[in-house]
Amino acid sequence: MEIGLQPWSLVGTSLANTAQTVTKAAVAGKRHFLRSYVVAARGGTPGEITVTIKSGTTAIWTDAIRTANHRAQHQFASALFAIIGDAVSIEVAAGGSGVITEACLEGATT
């Protein structure tokens, strides 16, 4: 781990058929960067579930969970950086009747 980095991880679980947003709050003069995320769906029969990572209100990465695999994940080879002073969030769309989503976002602040 590099000097000055403050690692963090966030986890969220939705209610059935409910969208969720998991957010790392903004820190003045600091930048968050993302190393990886995992989003999984369970219960019910999910259709396509959109996953969006944002720096503040700007989408910087989009993915989807598709019925065949019930999971979206990515480990960034190079960190995905947010704008200095922005919060970062992962937004997961509602999954459908009986579907619960779980999201984990990992990164650091410098």
C-alpha cells in the first residue's frame, strides 16, 4: 500500500425489487479511486440489472447483470479515478420481483 492511501470498502444490500445506491462521501481536496466492484443478484428471476459507478453525478462506468450469470464484477487494471472532491457511488437498478442485490465497492482515498 502506498503512503497516504486510505483504503476502504463499502457494502450494500437492497430490499426485494428495489434499486440501491452505495456511496463513499466526498472529502474536500481528496480523490477517491476505485479498484474493484462486485454486484450479485439472488432470489426471483432477474432480468438485466444496470450497474452504474459515478463520480459525483457523472457516470464513469456502466455494466449489467444478465440473467445467465446473476453477477457483475470488475477489477480495474489501472484504478478508476473520481474527480477531486467528488463522492463516488455504485448505483444498482431494481432487479425484479423477489430479486435482492448485493453490492461491494473497493477503493482508496488519496
